[in-house]
Amino acid sequence: MLSTIRGEAQLLNGTAVIELPEYFEKLTKVENRTVSLTNVGGFDNIKVDGKVLAGQFKVISDNKNSSQKFNWEIKAVRSDIPKLEVERSK
């Protein structure tokens, strides 16, 4: 099972730190979290700097003066339920 969380943010001087809700760390596994970023109203080269850890992640731009707005989405595996086993057709 996956858990998805999303939001919007804006860089300040080429950097943004996204703080996630407290429950996110408790609800999801640290391994294999993925982040998608989508620019809004412009195009600066933005990327995640590091991993999603301790309830936050950092987004940076190659442009150190960037104030780029962006949407973000994280997908992570839930840790509060057992892994579902797929039943194969016989």
C-alpha cells in the first residue's frame, strides 16, 4: 500500500525546505520514497537535494537567486499495515 502526500512551495534564494506533517514519518517506510516536482509559472532547473528524512526534504535550483514556485508529491510505502500478497490465477 502506498501513501501519497502533496503540496506547493516556493524557492527563496534558490532553496526551499519542505516540512512534512508529523504523522508522515510514523506512517511510512524510509526506504524507496519518491518525490516528484512540477514547476509552476516558469522553468528553473529544480531538484531534491538528498532524501526525505526526519519529516522534511530540501529542494534546490541551479539558479541561486531563484524564486520558482513548484508543486511536490511524495509517494511512500505504508509501514502501519502488512504488505499485500497478490493471489495468482491458477
